[in-house]
Amino acid sequence: MCQYCGNTGLCYILFSFIGIKVFSKIKSWLTVLKRRGTEMKIEIVGPGCPRCIATEKNVKEAVKQLGIQAEITKVTNVAEFAKKGIMFTPAVVVDGEVKISGKIPTVDEVKKILSSK
């Protein structure tokens, strides 16, 4: 059974007809659709500086554009940074896994990360 469409290889049959670029887009849409209904946990890790605020804004916009359910929390305790192994802030942690650290991600970067989850 296919992990993306839930059918027995339907997406791979489509791939042979529509090409890789379109297939990749469909695959990311299917991943997002599959993700709907389950809540993702996203943590914005940083001391609360303007860079952290910009990161939070971009993450919220990406979640909104993708139409997924997510619990977005801020982690400002330096001891928590160390527990997560984060040396540079701001950082974005998705479901316990550090995805971005040390830079402000763009909305498109966050969407790409959340789609591949």
C-alpha cells in the first residue's frame, strides 16, 4: 500500500504520466493532507529577541498557509535550549526534532519542512 495516497501505487502510476515536478508537488500535498487531523507540536526556541519574534511570525504564517493543525509554543529557558542541544537561536523544533537553528527561516522554508514531516 502506498504511504502517500493510501492506494496500491496510484501515485506511481500518476508519476509516469505527469512527470517528476508535478508528482513532487502532489506528493507534498498528499503528505500535508495525510497530516491534517493530527496536531503537530512546533516549538520556537530563543530568548524572545526580535529574531525569535520574526521566526514565530513566519512559522505561524506557514502553518496558516498549509492549513494544518499545530500547537506552537515558545521556549525561552536557556536550560531547555541545552537539553535540546540547541547552541544557536532562534531555532524551530518540530515534534521534538530540531529542524532550523541559528537563523530566521522564511515562510517557504518552514512550509517545506512542515510538508515533508
